Amino acid sequence: MTMEEHLDDDIYSDLLRVHEGSAWMYFKSKSLCEIKLYEALKAQNVICYLPLIKKTTEYQHRIYTRMVPMFGGGYVFASIVRHGFDLTRINRNLLKVFYLNDYDSASLLKDLRTVRKYEILAQTHKVEVMTNLQINDPVVITKGYLKGEVAQIKRFKNHETVVVQLAAIPVVMTVELPVDFVNRKDFCL
């Protein structure tokens, strides 16, 4: 680990702790607005954390590397008092604020420390976020036009897309969906 990486890790270990008079909670941003929401919170001196991973893409024989949010769902984590920010200054990028009780806040902080370790590992190694889904698992579609439909996983196209076969239709019909659009059937309410 270089001196710069060690310094960066010290900054995050100081960040990811219990801050007096505040609790950890999370914000859900609008689609592709995580970084804007993070910057808007930082501009208000809010203690916040946005886990990033390096993504390398090849387009027409050119390789592009950029830092992208680790969680595609638009999550930004912050340690603040319940009304310790100006909502009007972040409203353009915000979908919802999730306030947590003390127990859930402590649990989130513990999880964020694990996420930080994963983030550090992702800087030097190729890593992917894997779901608990496997081929042939029955799933319920939870978002989009097919919400509520039962399906079966046929294959994973990449780490963000799954191909499912719908169960309600008597012919073989497969659909490509984002992984976060499906949940295992036994975990659904």
C-alpha cells in the first residue's frame, strides 16, 4: 500500500465512525445522480460517504477507466442529525431520505466499514458485486412493466443483467432485466 492509499484509508476510517450527536442514515438519489447528491451534501458540510469502484470499458478499441458508484441503486450514506441539512439544496437529485433508529444506524456503520474494505480491494483487483441468485432460481419481478410476475433465471448476461423465463406464459419467452429488478421467490412477501 502506497503512502497516498494509506492516507486515504485513514481519512475513511476517521469518517466511518460514530459522530457525536448524529446517526448514520442513507439517501436514495435519482437515477445516475449519486455523485451530484454526494457533492451537494458535502457542500453543506455533511459527513457523507459514497463508495466508488473503478470501471473499465472498451469502446471501439479504446479503453476508458472511470470511478462509478458501487451501488447502482443510487445510495449515498451520511452521518447527520435528523434535520442537519438543507433539503431544498439537494432536492433536484433526491428521491428519498431513510432515517434510521440507533440500532439500525450502528448496523449500517458496521456494514459501511465492510464496504470500505471491499472498495479498497477493488482499487487493485477486479471485483464484482454478486447477488444470491443462481440459474434456475424462481424469482418475482419487483420493478418495471412486469412487476409481480413469476419467472425463472435462465442465465446472467453480465453482472448487471439477468435473463429470465416468464412462468405465466405457456410459450418460452425470455426477458432481460437489471438484476435489482428480481428477488428470489422464497424471499418475497
